[in-house]
Amino acid sequence: MTDADSSPPSLSIVALDDDADFREYLRGVLDEAGHDVRVASRPDELYDLCEQSLPDVVLLDMKMGRDNGETVLEEIRKRWSRLCVIVLTGYPSMESMRQTFKQDVFDYLAKPFSVEELARTLDQAAKHFDLGRRPQDRLRSELGRQIRLARTERGWTLKELSESSGVSVSQLSSIERGSHLPSVESLLLIAGALDRRPSAWFSAAGF
């Protein structure tokens, strides 16, 4: 493995915080680390930015004056159930941590945190969620995973899925491994055989 291969991936990040100085601090730190960062001061700005281009990670401040971070987190989960969220707060408590982790938060950073802590958490998130790859790479991997899950839930072998869909066993195996992106025709055949909606699979991949 080369040094380039082992370096932390560049991530797309949206940060929501009502403190202008802290937003600029985050922007500077993350820009310097090679990430693509966008910042928002209000929840509606966050949602708009995510709608324009879904990020790899959302950094979410939980205490924002009139805006409640837990309400924002609930809305994020309704719209993008698999989006990686890292909570930032200057007022951590065990109860607030329990509540946010119930909503599938990846990690929790208490302000003030160091640049090293933030970098370590982002690197861990990238490894856990397989982030930082090209969109087509993520799509290929997630489609393969979703098809494999749907097939195993039915208790089918690759041969049985092949017989039902008309897609060859070798092609199905390649798709499930994430090494081959199926054509639209093949995807529709596979989804039909499994009684699933391709749109749900695309949504799971963040598209």
C-alpha cells in the first residue's frame, strides 16, 4: 500500500452551527485537511445544501438557540436514513448522548475538541461507512449489498435468482461483489424477481 492509498479520504461535509466564528473555524480546518466543506447557520440551509448534493457527513450542533438539534436530527433521519451524522455540542450530558445515539448518530464530539479529535472521528466514519469514494463506486457497492440482502432474505441461491430474473449467475455474482454495475435492464429484472423497488436501493446508496 502506498502513502497515497493510506491517507485519509477527502470527504464532502456539511456543518450546521449557529456560531459564525465556529463555522469559519470548521471551514478553515476542514478545507486545510482537503475536505469539501459547506456550512449552514440554520436548519433550512442544511436541508437545502443536502438536497443540492448529499454530503458524506453532516456535522450537527445540538444547541443552537431557537433551533433544536434533536429536531433537526429527526428530520435528517426522515429524509436521509443512512446519512452519517456526527454531533457537536458545547453542553454534553449522558442523557443527551443517549437520546442522540438512539437516532443512529455515528459519534459525539464535545466542544472544544482538537483538530486531531475531529480528524480521527472523520477517518473512522469514512472507514465505517466506506466514504470518500466516487459516487459510481458507492452506487456499485451498495446495489450489490442490497441485492445480496434481498436474495438471502428470500433464502435464494444465486442460481435461483438467476432462474427467476434471467440474469446469468456469473453476472449476478459480479454485481453482488460490487465489481460490476448492472445495466438498467438487468437491475429491473433483478428487482422484479425479488419484488423490490430499485428506487429504494438507489436511496440507500444516497442517490
